Amino acid sequence: MPSYRVTMIIGALQPGVRPDAVLPAAATAAAERTTVEASDLAVVAGSARATVRFTADDGAVALAIADHVVAQTRLVAVPVSWLVTERVKGRWLPVH
């Protein structure tokens, strides 16, 4: 089954939310719909970047899963931007 990931640049946290709650919320949202392969939080160029890697049958399903992840992440933080990519022959390519 193909691997996909949704990568979100995280802005402000919702009031009362701890920073360490963001990645688990995103990963849990993906796990409600599919198998989560990995999740990671990094700081890139001064911005928090949350990434959740998961499996999906195709790009359309991956986009729907990513929409759910972003929507659930909004409950704890503000996703400023996000991108869905697919692993193809060792490279991550955007899904449209």
C-alpha cells in the first residue's frame, strides 16, 4: 500500500493547549482513518513542522485523510499551511 504524509506548518496554539499535544492529536486523527507509519515534529527555519506518515489506497483517499488530520489539528493549533505528498521511488512527490 502506498505511503503518504501530511506536513503542516504550525502557528499559534489554541488557548490552554500545551505544545506537546499537537503531534499526538494529528497522529490520532490519521489513525482514526488508516494506519499511521510515523509522526514527527521538527523546527525548520524557525517554524514548527508536524508530519504524519500514513498509508492510503490512492491520492484521493490520502487527501481525504489529510483533510481530517488538518481539521482535527485545528482543535489544538493553527495549521498555517500543509502539503500532502506520496512516496514514489524514494522521493516525496506532491499529491493534487
